[in-house]
Amino acid sequence: MKCYKHKDKDAIGTCSSCSKGICDYCSVDVKGKLFCRKCAAEDGKDEKAPEKIAEKTPEKSNGNASVGRRSPGLAALLSFIFMGAGQIYNGQIMKFIMIWIASLLIMGVSFVLMFLLVGFLTIFLIVPVWLYSIYDAYATAKDINRKLGVD
């Protein structure tokens, strides 16, 4: 059985109130019974439910990547301003490094080609990398939000 909210995660049980499948992230334990976040908060079965839900809400960074909600627009804007900055914002440090390695290689080729007076042609190589960085930052932020169940 899969979680009703996170379709890609296995359910650890079902809500004691609404009987929906719930994953570890969506579950709240109230006096030994599992409830989904919605039922635990709405039904008032546990006066500490909001605190228990807050404990499971991913807001803090875990090492290199933050797992909280991401703004797709901000991620794209950051990559527009500085190539790869949206990947850093999304916690994708290795992808940022790979984008910069590709950019540095293209710039190196451009430097060599300048001696042949055709170095300007490498603009056609660097622009697609930059555009990819913008698109990827936006799409990844949307994907992170989808996995968290946030719109």
C-alpha cells in the first residue's frame, strides 16, 4: 500500500480515523494509534498533535541539502543571475559543480578558439548550459514540493 499523499512512498499503516494509507512523514502517533496529520489536527484527538506534526515537518538542512519547500521561481531566478545558483538553492551541490565544470571546459575551448578568430562561436555552447541550469532549477524545485505534498 502507498501513502495517500506521497504516491511514491510505502505506507507504514492506515489512519485510525479515515483509513487512508500513510507514510512515516504523514503519520502522527496518538496514544499508540496512527493518524494522518489532517485527522490528528482536525479531530483534536491529541492536544499535542500540532507539536508532533511540527517535529516531522522538514524545515532544517540535513547536511548539503535542505528538504523544505522550494520556490520554483526563485530557483530559476537564482540560476538566471548566476549559473548553477538555483541548484545550490535546491541542495544539488554536485549538479552545480557539474554545470560549472561544463562551463569552464567551454570557456577553455573558447580561449583556444579566440586565436583562430572563431571564439565567439562558443556562445552557442554556453547559452544552452545556462538555459539548462535555469530550467533544471525550476523543475527540481517543483519536484521537491510535489514530493513534500506542497503546491
